Amino acid sequence: MILPNKIISLEDSCLPRAAKLLEVLKDNDTVQAVYLNHKDVFFDVSEFIDALDLLFVLRKINVNFTSGVIQLA
């Protein structure tokens, strides 16, 4: 996760991307579908995973790792 600090600004961290992702998420979307539909928001797939990781750690989403389905918490 890339979080803001003295070197990394808020805009360059994963926080704004995670917030944007949370706005567009719907229950029972797959990880792949969400990335393909919103990949223009992210520089690359690692930024997308950082945003998902942050939402998961904050318990805003649950992920079924077998099916790849995201559920809002």
C-alpha cells in the first residue's frame, strides 16, 4: 500500500484511488470486471491492487478468493 508521507503526496498515494473505487463498486462484481471497467483510473494493475488492499484492510470490502467476487461490507 502506498500511503501519504513526507515524500509521497496524498494525490500520489492509493487513498484517492481507493475512494474512487469504493464509489463505483457494486455487490458481486468480480475483481477482473472492476479492473477492466475502471482501469483508466489506475496507472497500472499494481495501483488497482493497492486500492483493493486498502479497502480490504479497512473492512470496506470482502473478497471471495475462490470466485474473485467482491462484496461491499
